[in-house]
Amino acid sequence: MKLLITAATENELLAAQQAAGASAQAVTFAVTGIGIASTAYHTTKLLLTGAYDWALNVGIAGSFTGRFPAGSVVCPVKEYFGDSGVQTPAGFSSLFDEQLLHENTFPFVDGALNADMPPVAAGLFKGYPPVTGITLQMASGAQQRIDELQQRFHPDIETMESAAFFYVCLSQKVPFAALRAISNKVEVRNKAAWNIPLAIQNLEIAIRGIVGSL
């Protein structure tokens, strides 16, 4: 079984490489870069040039809820592009709201992108809470914007890549899953409160359990 594991940065991918251990021979590791554009380009290139049974995207994320404090590891199963649309005097209006794109245009379902988890992974991820995420080109750091995102999407987490990964895998019909470790609360920007080392540490533990069970 050939598995592709991607991450936005070397630091996040290193956790996956260290966790894979002896299983690494059956795994391709790739840094796809920070943000939607880089993730979409590099993930597409990888899937077009390699035959993979499934793909796994890993990394850190911000949490909108106290249910998932720093160090929590979660499994995104639904993703939205959180800032793809129009800013109006009344607030954010999505491409679907503006009727620029139908909400069920493939691969969207009611405006969302849903994980197409391979059967082999379904049992492996049971220990990690399924969550809804939003993917942004500009990470949240102002209360007004945070409130608007929560009212609009009711997200559990935010990243800068997940929806792009979902979009490409769905478009290419490659089964996939995602795993994110919480590094910070989504709040008025306060990097002093972040705990990236704990998130990376727990991400590595989670990946070791999953890859080691294949």
C-alpha cells in the first residue's frame, strides 16, 4: 500500500518522518508549502506523477473552541474555504452566496468539502475527534473577523492549507485523510500563548500510531 504524507512545512513533515520509522519505505513524504496556492500546486503535481493508494495531510492548527486546547489532535472531516468570496458592507459573502459558483459544483457538497477517507484509515482515526475546519489565506487575529467566521461557518479549527488538500484529492479521486494538532487558540493575535512544540510532539505520537498500524 502506497501512502503519500504531506505537510506545509519541514517542521511538521519531520514529525511524520520520525513517526513513520520502519514503515517509511512504503511512504512518500512531501512539503507542499504554506497556503492555498502552494498546497494546491504541489499536491496536484504529486498526485499526477505518482500512484498512491491514499494521501494524508498533517500539521498544526488553531482552535476556535475550548474543547480542543493546545496539544489536542483532531481529524478534519469537513472543510470550507473561509475567505473565498466578497467582502460587503454587511460582512462576508461567499462565492455560493453571490451565485458565482453553485454550492454543489463538484467537489463541493452544500458548499463544503468532505473527507473521502479510505477504508484502511477509518478505524485508525477513531481516537481523534472529527472536526469542521476553515482554510484561510489570511490567518485570523482580530476579534471582529473571528466572530464573523464563527457565525458563518461554526468551525472547530482553522488552517491555511486543509481545504486545498481536500479539493485536490477529491478532484483527483484519491482517498485521503487529515490530522491536525492544535498549537493555539484562535483569538486576538498572541504568539506568546502558542505551544507549537507540544502540538508537534503530539502530532508525531499520533502519526506513529497510525502509520505503524498499516
